[in-house]
Amino acid sequence: MTDANTADTGMPSQEKPKPNLARGLRTHYCGELTEAEVGQHVSVCGWVDRRREHGEHLAFVDLRDHTGIIQCVVDERIDVRSEYISRITGVVRLRPEGTANENLKTGTLEIGDCDVEILNRAEPPPFSLHDESIGGQQRTSTDETTRLRYRYIDLRRQRMQHNLRTRAKVNSCFRTSMERLGFLEVETPMLIASTPEGARDFVVPSRLHPNSFYALPQSPQIFKQLSMVGGVDRYYQIARCLRDEDLRADRQFEFMQLDLEASFVTHMEIMDFVNEAVLDATQAIMGWRPDAIPSISWHDAQDRFGTDKPDMRFGLELQELTSIFAETQARVFQAECIKGFALPGGSSLSRNRIDELTEKTKSWGAKGLAWFRVGEELSLDGALTRFMSQQEQAAITAALGASKGDLLLLIADKRAVANQVLGRLRLEVGEPDEKASRLKFVWVVDFPLFEGFSDDGAPIPAHHPFTMPHPEDLSILETFADGEASKLLGVRSLAYDLVLNGWELGSGSVRISTPELQRLVFSLLGMTDNEVEERFGFMVNAFKYGTPPHAGFALGIDRFVSILLEEETIREVIAFPKTQSGSDPLTGAPTSISPQHLRELGIRPSKPS
Ligand code: ASP
């Protein structure tokens, strides 16, 4: 045995195999060894995964690197412990009969006659690096804050290694597909003026320009569009985006997008480019290629699934029932809209569960949930049947395509409320069809241009303000007069989202490419000429100098990889993520800065309002 502290570790002695360029101090990676190497003199490097004593002079040392584990048999007394960094040199041999380990790729092999060099000692790790089977998957039960505080140790776990390598492969596939499609990688700046994606900017104070701030990019939107004016033709970037949003859901302040933009194309080509990139990457990771990706209009998505991000892995489509109740005397069914769906086999749900679902629908904004169990000869059983005629009961059963044993779930309310609540209820009770593909992509197209009105009455853009209105609805914008505000909500745009398993993977649009139309949209958004000039003057100005028609898209890489890997949070596929509350237990960020640094920046701390 040699020790890093007393021996020259970088230079192996004469009789040992020489280091080589591809593998550095090792001749093989631990998990790479196969029976073909039996009899070969090899060197492996890594972390001591386990060490087991066999009597006075025999020890088994499992050495681990990112490729796997190899058992090394050491005939001398050595002091190696878990996580010690070692280089072990010896001869590959078959393990004695009956001692193979089926759970290990290298389970029939071991390295014998070992010389162990300790390259570095290690303190015992703060948690076990061996995953347990949790929910059918190999996972850790260590709490997340501890994992993040010691992320450099957590990353050694096999699952994290696999996740990082899968992510890198996805990025690499994206680059290959984009380059094959003629896209040019262009890097855009991080210190910029604000990009309007609808979130709050992270800002960076400027030392050289007191009282001025850079914004960190919410996306490369402005620059990718300007690159089209600049003749780039097809742009892409694996881009970091930063948005200072409340981290309610599974979000991070910073996230990565496959960002792209192309000139002289329509939304159809953009969707095809994205289809290729996404399906290529899925195939590379999963080993099979999902079906061609279907499209649905935003309106139909709302109507059939009650959401703009439908989970298409199961049915339970919402059905229109309003006309069935046209003559109803029952107050509960006198509503603008009545819709529902039949849950197959749902009659067996307990009364408690149904009450719980009713409470949920109320918390989502409905007045209540009408439910009926379907019995013999399609008779309905439920508290509200006494307010319904036989014809109404038969008609809803038929409209919902119900069978005996189903549970009918109905909401009577304003149309938007009925859709939204049923959409959530559908996700609450629905389960992916086992026979369906695990990955169901869908394009949602023709989004509305505006999603509502702000307190001061200005319409709020559903995407960013560079989104092209649908040509068929342009006249509404051009002839729009105050007082007809609600008409604006019916204006469609050439914007599209890609959805996977009910998650929005990304969005994009055809862009406005003339200064006149861009000014019109800014003015509808309630921006004065001065405000436009101040915030986007450079952009409107650029559009005067020869702007090709262009369109683009951006796809969230963190979300995509986490769905492919069946991870519950995107943090599992990010090397160094922040916690839910946006802090980093490893480095302590965000931290205060020194008074001197603040003075240089001309900043005096005060309590935030
Ligand atoms: N910039 C948009 C986003 O980040 C995507 C796009 O319109 O290309 O969502």
C-alpha cells in the first residue's frame, strides 16, 4: 500500500500500467470491466463504496466511479474507509463459484492481488449514498435540504449521475437536431434591459452608471428577434432564463430553455422543427420514438379538457349538457353552462371521497358538484335526481356515454368556471391509461392574444407583446374602439404551446414584424408613445430597417428531462438547484454584501416595502 501523503501519486511506478490520455490515472472505469478483461493487469480509480473485512489479512473493497462498482480483493491490512479516494491496481479475475453478485454489472468479476493507493482521505459522508426502493424506484430518503447542503456528495449517487448524464444527452441531441436543421448557435447577453415575459426581473446594479440597473434576461426574446433582423436566419441557444417569481409550484428562479427563432417560416415549420428536436431526444433517451404530435386549438382544449395544458394520457373528456337542462325548474341547474363527464367504475367511490371532491370543487370556485351513481338499467342515484325529470336523467346518461357502475360528475356555472373546475376534477380522479404511451405530447394552437384586463382596464397579453394576432382577427384590432373591450378577449393569436403529460413544455409564436402593427399592439396594451419609445424604441426602430417575417419557440429543458426520467421535481435533474424558497443551502446564497461594496454601488439598504 502507498499513501498520497508519503508517495508520489501522480506518477505510477515502473511496473504499473502507464496512465493513458483517455482514462488518466486509470486503465478502465470500474463499471466497464467485463469477462474479456480477465487476466489483465488494470488500474481503477474512484471512491471506496464499502469495505468488508475477511479475517486478519483479507479485505474486500468495493470501488465506485460513475460507471459502477468493482470488487477488489486486498490481501494486506490497509486503512481505507468509505469515500476514500483510491487508485487500485491488480489483475481481473472471475469471482469464486457461488459468490457472484447478480445486482452488479461487474458481479462475476473482481480485481485480485491489489495494490491500493490512497489518493485522498475522506470524512464519513453525512448520509448514505445507497438508495432504497421507494415507490418502485431507487431513491433516497435523506431530506432535501441536507442533500442540497452537501450536493457534491449527493451527486455521487447513482441516480443523480444518471440524471445528469441523461440531461447532457438531451442537450447534445438538441444541438445535433438544431444544427442538422440549419440553426446557428448564437449567445445572447446576460446583462440587458428588461425583456417583457410577464415576470419580475432580477436586477443587477451598475457600479459605473450609478442608479442604473441591468436586468437579467427572462428570456433571449428581444435578442433572438433582433438576430432575425440581423440576417441570422435560424437561431438557437441552450439559454439560461431568470425570472423573479414566487416559487409556489415546482419552479426555479433560473431555468434552461432550448430557444429558437427562424425567418421566412410559418408556425407550421416552427412546430416541425420542434417536433424533430423533441422526438429525436426522446428516442435517444427512451429507445423508442413517440407518435407524431397532434394539435388541438386552445378553444377545443378548454372545451374538451377544461385547460390549456391537457393531459392526453386518458380520456374523461368534458361533455356539453347545457341544452338538456333548458326547461329545468331546479335552481341548481339554471346556469349559463352545464358540463360533466362520467368516471368509469366511479360508483364505488366512498361517500367521504365524493364529499372531499365536492369540497375541492368549491375551493376551485364552483358552487358545488352534482354527482350521480349509475345503477341497474342506467338508473341514476344521487341527491339531485328529485329535481330532474326522467328525460333529463336519461339524456345526461346518454350524453356522457355512461354505463352501470359509473359516477357522473357535473358542474353548473359560468362557462369558464365549469371548464376550469371540471378540468381540475378530471386530473384529480383520472389516471393515465395503462395501455397508452407514457409520453403524450400535444400542440395547443391559436391561443387568445389577451388573457384578461388589468385593474386600470388595459388588456394583458397572454404571451409577450411581440405575438402576431391571428390574421382572421386583425380587423377586430384595427377597428377596436373603447367600450368594446370584451371583444378583444376573442382575438386569437398565432401562438402555440407544446404540452407533455399535462405540463406546458414550452411556447412560441409568429412575431409581429412591422413597426405599424407593433405600435398598434403596444397602444392597445395601454402604452403611451413615450413609454413605447423608452422601453422598446430600439426594437420598433430596428423593425424599420428590413425585418423578415419570423417566428420562434422555447422549450423548458428542466421540465422535459424530469418527465423523461419520471422525477417528481425539476430539482432532481439540476446539478445545483435552489430550494423551494429560492435559497442555496450549499453556498448560503442569497447573502448580504459588504458595506464597502454597497457604497461602491451607491446603494443604501432599507427595508423592502
Ligand atoms: N420567449 C418565449 C418564452 O420564454 C418563447 C418564445 O416566444 O419564443 O416563453
